[in-house]
Amino acid sequence: MKIEVLGTGCAKCKTLYENVKKAVAESGKDAEVVKVEEIPKIMAYGVMSTPALVIDGKVAFSGKVASVAEIMGVL
């Protein structure tokens, strides 16, 4: 599973990245978690507001910091 956190490095983006790491650890799933900070790559997903969370190429959340529980719900 590939999980991407889209954002330019703002505080909300960093919080979402930490929440994703916690959710993956708690779920026990095997996942690669990466940050995507390049604007063209973010725009390629059609995301207009960050932070955003992409799981296996599909946007799961956009424009909000998803909680650990919300992230676990979509894993």
C-alpha cells in the first residue's frame, strides 16, 4: 500500500503526516508513507486545498487534517 501526504510543508501537512504514521503503526498494515511537496505533483491529483491524503492513487481526504481514527477507517 502506498500512502501519500500532499502538502507544501505547512504545520497542518506535518500533523497529517504524523497522524498517518500513527494510524499505519496502530493498524499493523504494511504501507509506504511518503510526503509530496511539489506543487505540480499535488495538482496532478486534482487537489485544490492541502493537506490531502492519497491512498494507492485515490484521494481519501483533502483540505483537512484527518484524525488517526479517520485514517484507520480508510486503510
